[in-house]
Amino acid sequence: MHLLLIAVVMRFCIDNSNLAFPDTRRINRMDWDLTSVGLVLIGSSITAAGTIIAALLMGITVTLAPFLLLTTAVLIVMSAVLIVYKTPRSPPPI
């Protein structure tokens, strides 16, 4: 709940910073392509898997741990495929 509140406040601050500095200090918004989505997905999946494994190592019982770890493994593989196939390639040097 706290993270959601922080995210909403940060979004509000970023949106209002464009109003405060309309011409010189604009925040450039990134164009989301499949490579960017894959990078975010792989990073969050690795973080989630690490958190689950850390909780298990500390002795906390996670009832859905096998399912969650399998899901994160599938997401990691899918995002790696996205990154490999959708990364723009430069032409070979002459």
C-alpha cells in the first residue's frame, strides 16, 4: 500500500514538473519497444525470484514458492527471447 502511494506521488510530481518548466526542462519520455519491455520484465523476474529464494533461505514458508519460481523462470526465458530477437542490429562493417 505504501509503495502504491509513493508511486502515485512520484507520478504526480513528474507530471507537474513539466508544468513548472515548460520550455527548458522537459522530461523526455522513453519510447517503449519490445526490447525495453523485455529488459524490464527480466529485471523484475530476477528480483522476484531472488526475493522468494531469500525468504525460503530465511525459513519463511512460502506456500506457492514452486509455482512462483517456475513462473519467474518462464518469464525470464520469454523476456530473454524478446531481447535477443527484437534488439535492433547494425549492418556489418564494410
